[in-house]
Amino acid sequence: MTATALKKQFDNYLPLLSSKQQELLLEMVKSFLNVDKGTKRITKKQYNKEINDAVASIEKGNGVSHKDVLKELSKW
């Protein structure tokens, strides 16, 4: 699909979205473009540490089962 065709479709669909949906879509586009320069990416080392810490926490029993989450969500 050409860029012109894509833009035309986008322009046709955008007005059909609520203001909140348009804001969310804009934030998504910005994240694709990495517009928010204030956000600092973490290093691979830090990422792996956070994953390992999360796994260790779950192994210690500090987590919520899927069943309990569904039960809690049903109260909303």
C-alpha cells in the first residue's frame, strides 16, 4: 500500500475515534518514533537483573495466582 493510500485511510478513521482513543493513538505513534527523549532506556544488564529479581520474588511465593487475579477482577 502506498504512503498516500495509508494516509487517506488514516485520515478517514481518525475522526471516528473518541478524543481519548485519539490521545492513546498519538502516544502509541510517539512511542514508535521514540519522541519522548526524557525516557532513558535501561541497559541489558539492568533488564536481566530486573527479570531475575522478579523470578526470585515469584519463587519465594510473592505473587498472585491467575485464579486469584480473575477472582479480584470479577469484583470490578
